[in-house]
Amino acid sequence: MKVLFLSVPTGQGHHQTAKAVQEYFKDNEAVECRFLDIIDYVSPVLADSLQRGYLLSTKVTPKVYGTMYDLADRRDYSKDSGVGKLVKSLLNKKLLKYLKQYNPDVIVATHIISALAITYLRKKYPLRAKTVAIVTDFTLHPYWEDANVDYYVLASELLTFQALKKRQPIHKLKPFGIPIQPRFAEKLSQKQARAQLGLEDSFTVLLMMGSMGYGNDVFDAIRSLDQMEEDFQLVVVCGNNKKLKGRVDAMSKEKTIITYGYTNEVSTLMDAADCIITKPGGLSTSEALAKNLPIIMMDPIPGQEDRNKEFMLNNGLALSVSETFSVAEAVYQLIHYPYKAEMLKRNMQQVAKPNAAAELGEFMLTLCGGK
């Protein structure tokens, strides 16, 4: 079976989802996987511009991004969108030639733009491949209504209503969950994880805001946590945000605060923690759900992460920081009232999909007559 993953350069979550499924197939000699960033392949200059534009809009002008997202959700679907025009511009001879040469059995889109690319490709070029789109949030992006693939992988069966409202037939919906690395389906005891990381064996709060260390209020949150009377240690994953790491390392501290830059130890850090403070990205949220780790959400990117936050709150899966409910109060409640963490954990067990990559992998094999 030949599998082609198609993505675009807007954050790491879409790429990591593809890698998770590739990881599942790594020991299967009967499966060949390729990954293609379609925008980078067609135009590296455009890819760089799109990545910079995405980072700018979500980090510097998030309210503008959120407004555009909301407008897209209310747009006139009878008219071609700007996104549709962008996708059509990508479908040049170079990409078509690649598809003809590789001739995949299954094409997997990990972003709405790559899903739309498949949709438009089908109109121009008869694809024999089965097509699958992975929705990497706990909501459906406004433009999913324009997509037409064979199957849609949803983060949860609780998104079925949204998908049907966006005119997706129920037989195409596969609520396997957002594919995450297999290591998040495993769990060390807190004592083992802390020993492995060289941490104290005490109540541990993990704070991580994505690979770029997003979050306008992160440093203020760290300072407010440091000033709490409760006894706990704080582990801060700053990602690629060197400025944030430098500020935290340089600040005077009352508590033990351990900082990481970009790290591959996230799975072990989650095992060591009693709760996680994070923005509600689809991938990081799925990882925390798989680990049954109580979540405190803050600084969502307006748009899809606002919708992720709504999903988590409406299903009793997380706490959410607001102007009237501080991160310090959230941590205080989890320390002093253990039943609250247990309540979240029970709900998380119902929604978590730790084996999503394996389920999708097995489904793809059945599509091609494998076992």
C-alpha cells in the first residue's frame, strides 16, 4: 500500500498528525508512506509567506484572525472563496506530475487546504486513490463544507452533528480521534516519570503553550503561580520561544521552576504532572486526554481554538482561565479539591482516543484489502 500525506505549513500539529500515522506503519514493509507539503512543493516562497502570515495572525493579531474565522463560518457557500482560489492556484502541472508518478493507493489530507486540493484535483484528474481527511481540531473549520473526500476522521463522535450540518454524509464519518504518537497511549507512574526527569516527587504543574511558546499572558501566569502559598513545582515548556525561557530563567523565584525549550520529553512530562496548563490546540489537547491529565486552558487562538475550548467545557473535560477565573484559582482548586480532578478524569476517559493512529492505520489497510 502506498500512502501519500498532504499538508500545508500552518503550525506543527498537521505535520505531527501525519507523522503519528507514519509511525504506526514504520515496521510494516508492505506499506510505503510519503509526506508532501503541497505549498512548499509547488512554491517554497509561498510556503514561507503562508507560514509567516499564519504565525503573525495567530500570535500578533489573533483577534483579526478570529474575526476572519467567524466571517468564514457565515459566508455565502454558493460563491467561490479566497481559500478556494488559493487552492486552485496550487494545482499546477508539477503537483499533478508528482501524483501520477507516485500513484498512491491512499491520499490523506491533514489540513483543510490539502483536503480542498484533493477535492479540486478530483474534478481535473481521475484519482484512483481512496481519500481521507483528518480534522485536527474539536470542531470543523468553516471550509470543510467545500471539501469532498471519501472519509473524514473526526476527533470525536460528538462532532457528528457539526459534520452533518456541513453536509457531510454520515457514512463518511470516522470518529477515530486525532492521531497522536503511540507513546501517548502509554503511561509511566508519576514516581517513575519524575525520577526519569530528575524532578521532585511532589505536586507538579506542567505549563506548555505549543511549539512556538504562544500565549500573551504566559509570563504573568508563571509569576502568579510562583507567588501562591501552596507547595508545588512548576515545569514550563517554552518551545521555540527563547525570549520567554530567558525571562523565566532570570526571574526571582519562590518555587522550584524548571524550564525546557523545545523538547521531545512531552509524554514523560505529562506522566510526571498532576495537571497541565495549555492553549486548547487539537493535538496537545488530544495528548493530554490520552494521558488522562487534567487540563487548564488559557490563551486560545481566536477561531478554531475558541471552538476547541467550547467543546472541552461543554463536555466537562477541562477548566478555562478567564478574567474572573485566574490560572492560580484553577490550580488552587485542583490541589485542595481532588474530587474536581477526578471528575475531569472520568469525563476524559469517555472522550480520549489514545489509539487513533492505529485505528486509522488499520482502516486504511482495509480500504486496500489488507489486514
